[in-house]
Amino acid sequence: AELIEDEISGWLVPPGDAMLLARRILDALESPEHLSEVAFQGRQTVLEKFGFREQALAYLELIGRLTGKGTIARSSPEESSCER
């Protein structure tokens, strides 16, 4: 799966296609509302996939595999608050 969804969380342009890149830039400049929404969605995608919590959990799982302790179960914030 692509990290960037074309026209939703960014713009995909094939390497070397300068004309399409220029067109996409002009389209973005001509539609500030759409540019703002795409920027927001792109940021949300990065935070969801690469935020502090996700990176910490990925490291815990890696350490668990490397030490033979297995993987750490991922719990949602809702599950954690129910256990208190």
C-alpha cells in the first residue's frame, strides 16, 4: 500500500514527468482549499503511521523478537483505560 494517496494525502508524479509535476503544482496553487485539505490529510497519515506511540511499539516488538521474549501485545488507549 502506498503511504501517499494521490489527491488525498499528497500527489503522485512518475519520475521524470516534469510536465505533470508542473501541472500538479499549478493546480495546488490555484486551489488553496484543496491544498490545505491534502496537507492536513498528509500530516494525519504520517502521525498515524509514524507517531511516537507507533514507533515506540515497533521498537518494543523488535526488542521482543531479538531477545526471544515474543512480541508485545498492542492495546488501544480504550483498553488501557478499562484496566485501571
